[in-house]
Amino acid sequence: MSQPATMFEKIWRRHVVVDRQDGYTLLYVDRHILHDGSFFAFERLKQVGQKVRRPERSFGTPDHYVPTDTRNVAAISDDRQRLLVTSMARHGAETGVTVFDVGDRRQGIVHVMGPEQGITLPGLTMVCGDSHTSTHGALGALAFGIGSSEVTHVLATQSLWQRKPKSMRITVDGQLGFGITGKDVILAIIAKMGAAGAVGHVIEYAGSAIRALSMEGRLTVCNMSIEGGAKAGMIAPDDTTYEYVRGRQFAPKGAAWDAALNQWRSLPSDDGATFDRELSLAGADIAPMVTWGTSPEDAAPITARIPEPSSAPDIAKREGIERALAYQGLTPGTPIDGIKIDRVFIGSCTNSRIEDLREAAKVVKGRKAAVPSWVVPGSGIIKEQAEAEGLDRIFEDAGIEWRHAGCSMCIGVNGETGKPGERIASTSNRNFVGRQGRGVRTHLVSPAMAAAAAVTGTFTDVRKLLPN
Amino acid sequence: MDKFTTLTGVAAPLNMINVDTDKIIPKNYLKTIKRTGLGTALFAEMRYDEGGRENPDFVLNKGPFRNATILVSGENFGCGSSREHAPWALLDFGIRCVIAPSYADIFFGNCFKNGILPMILPEPRVNELLRFLLELPGAEITVDLPAQTVTGPDGKADAFEIDAFRKHCLINGLDDIGLTLQKEAAIKAYETTAATSRPWV
């Protein structure tokens, strides 16, 4: 009988090509996801005279640079931006990599597209030149973000040299309260462990509150693992996962499905498996969360007040809070509930899936937006599904803009940003200085909380607006 | 990739923690289709005002720091986005070495792919170096990668840790694609086995 192993350990072992004596492992990459920012990696591949080793293992879709007000790529006025967007399809045609281009209903944000197409599966190793690749771990895959040079390496060799990360288990037990979502769970976790709290570790999220999350909620939790510094985040596959994966385009079918399922059932961490670190939270204690500062760790319950810098444990932290509040234009001691906002963004690889849009629509229904607000679905398929359910009508009737799929205002490299000084309630993943535009003040919230902010014009405890 | 052996140069103090890659190179510069020429965009939102004029208070706009080749900063340097534009911008400005107590994983790896040494020193020593550099603008730090030592403006030499493989690649300016291609037989063997054990992938 072998030692009890963690899920991470099991997946890692199955992907070792070479174990070198100096502690490096050549790890096989099952599936590789690409986007319009992968431009440099393809160009580099040509420069070094290499070909894509296994094109059938790579899938691309333009997302970062695509406009979300139109599907007319030719209308992009910036030549370089247009080149980046159109190069994804060109690189696909040149190399044999499958690409879902603008105009294809499967186009969308890479981390929405992967699970949606059944490209993301339990037990796989997956990489993408984007830090939010941790998202895919929600299906029980080992998935992590890499840099452009590493993307070239994976294209050429279908593998990566890695040192084995440490393991960490974060257990959230108990029942989440009314109105509490995966977004609130992950913000509460990051507030507790810090933005560098999990550096060098692969997180496994466990516990009854995690098990009870839908696939969408799990994807949100794993998505923000990187904001806690983690190498990856993962959740053991279970019936929720299998039901989600079954029947998707690139998922196994028939006898292959049965064989896969049989193996997937052996993936969860064994009883008695040990982790290098453990952290736990009580699910029942988590409230709707709002970030107040310029790091995702600066998160607090909607019922809290803006912190006093003097409450910080040391000078560096105190100065950090002072700098963050100066940028955010906030006064210590102000109740978060009631702070005025200027704009709302609902979208991003964190929160643009169908359940996210349903939760936002539930709050918006029958109300009017008090500030300019956007909803940007994560893929063309989600857009269609939301329209079939009438969600687009609910948003548009409230005066909220219903847009096309893309990363949009989460990163703003397509030109979609806020204005200097604007305060945005955003369902994205980063509240860094300048992230949504120079001088823009970002506050991270769940889709329901963003919708509550949209219809009231202030941060508002969504539990007061939701029908019981 | 340029080799990295020893380096003596002006070190700039950036006394902040959690310096994210959006700070290192903001979004408006990501529309570039070249890896080079990003030095002017380094730390752009802190370095320039809305009109593109230099902010005189920002460290890299102050006299000797314009020629900095080393950057000293706080914990969790390079967190956030995986954009490799961050090390490209540092390198194009002339920074070959960053010194901090800790780094985010992706940025840390990206540095090595571009001939930049992301050195880890204990926080008290980093804080000491930051103080020296703020008091003595233009002071130099000497890095000896083969010997794994770093000498501050105070003359104090510290040993630093670095993974032997990454050290070897930096000193020799090696790109690891070439090394990996030598493992072709092992990759092929892995693929043959996996085709049987996990045929659905």
C-alpha cells in the first residue's frame, strides 16, 4: 500500500517526463491555452526555428484585445491592437492550433472557453500565458499561468521544467450564508492569508462549503488563487464536476468517457494525505466582501468600515494603507456600506459565467441603474444562453449595457477603461493602482454586490435587496 | 540572451511592497508588437504625470538613478499579471538585477528567461540597503553571481541563494528550449505511454 497522496501529488506524478537530480522535473503539458497576447510566443517560436510540437493539444481564442462593443474587428482603429487580435487566427492557421476567432460563438475569455468546451478536464496539466490559468483547477486539473518565453517552450516541446511546489489545503466548512458567493469566499480567504500568503504553493480548496459550490462558484474561487500568490488552486472533482463536463465538445465520449471517469474518481486526495500547510475558515462567518485598497488582500465585509492605518501591525503596512487610501480617495472609519460609486463592471474570467449573470439579474430585475454599468459575458455561448433566458432584457431595461465577450474593463488593454478618479464596483480580480485606467479606483465585489451597487449608486449589502 | 556574471552599478530604491506588474508596465504599453523599446514605459504611471511629464519625486527620475542597473524593493515583487513585458521593460531601461525579500512566482521565472537576476535577500538586509540608497543617492552595489555574493554601499558582503540550474543558465546565457529538445526521446516515450493510460486526453 502506497503512502496517502494529495490530488496535486497524484497529478504531478502522472506527468513526469524526466526527474532530474537537481530537483527539476520536466512536466508534460496535456493542454495549452492561448490568447491574443500569445502573439510574442508564436513570433518567438518562428525566430528560434521551431514548430508547434502537438498542435492538437493547443486551443486559442482572442480575448484581451478584442473590443466588446462590436464584433467588427476591422473597425479597431489602433493598427497594433488590430494586428494582435487578428494574429490569433493567423497563428492558428499557420500552426494547426484550433482557434475560436471573433465571430465564432465559442470565442470568449480563455478561462471561460476552456471549461465550456470540455478542453479543461479533471487530472490534466494545463498552462496558459495568463496568471488566471489557476481557474481551470476548479475541475481538478493542475493549471497554472506562465510567461511568454515559457509559452514558446510549451509550443515547441509540450513540456516545462518545474520544481515541485509545496501543497496547501484551505478548508471552508459549514454553510455559506444567504447571498454569499464563491467571490466572497475567495476574497475572505485572501484577506486572511495575504496577497503573498500562498507563494510557492498549490492550494487545494476543501470543506463542505466548497463542495456545495456550483461549478461556476468553484471556477471563481480557483481563478483568484493567484491573487493570494499561489502557483495553482484546485478542487477535487465530484459529481458536480462530471455533470458539468459530460457532453462538452472536447470531453471524452462513450467508452472513453467511462474510462476517464473511472480514473477521475481516484484523483481526490487520499484520507490521511498531508499538506505542507493548512488554513481553515468558517463558511458561516463570511459576509459579502468589498475591497477597499489597492491589493486584493485589502478586502473587508460590507458591514465593516474603512480601516485606520494606525491599526496596522508595522510601519510598512501602515504606509501601505495610507498610500492605498490616498489613491482610493477614502477616509479611515467610513462605513463601506453607503460609499458612492461612479460605475459598475460585471465581467472578467472571475465572474462572467451564466450563474454570475443570473445572480446579477436577480438583483437588477425591476430596478434601474443609478450609474453607468456594463455586463460583459465571458463567451459568445454565455451571451446566447443569457439572451435565451431573457437576462439581457433585464439588464437593458435597467439601463445597463449588454456587450460582447472579452476581457474588457478587467484589464483595459483593448482601450475599455474607466475615467481618472472614477470609483468602480467591479467583479474582476485586481484592484491594483491604474488597473482599470489611470487614476481609476477599483473595488472588487461579487456579481450580486456589483448589481446592488449599480441600482443604488453606492456599496450596499445585497442581502437587503434580495428576495428571501 | 545576454550572459550575467558580475555587475557593479547604481542601485535604485523602490520602497514599496507588492509591486505588481501593472505598476511595472501599465496597460497602455501592452499594445506593443515588439519586445524592445519598453524602457521608457517602465513604471510609467508613477514616473510620468497625465501629460507625460516626468514626476520629479519618482526615484528613476532623480539624477544618478536614471542610470540604475539594480533595483531594490519590498516583498512580493512582480505580483499580478504574467506579462513578460515587465522584465522586458526593466531590461530595456537597463536593470539587470532586482533585490527583494520575495517575488511572485511567474515574474521570478520570467526574469531568468531574460537574463535578469531576481535576487532574494532577507528583509532586514533589504531594508538596510533601502536606507543606504535613500541616504546616498547614486551608491553602487556589486553582484558576483559565480561567487553568489552581493556587496552593499556599506561594504558589507552577503551570500545569496540561487538555484544551481538557473545560475548556470544565467551565467551562460542559455535558453532552455535547446536543453529540452535534447530530451526528445523521453518526451516521445512519455507520449506513447500516456496514449495508453489516458487515451482520452
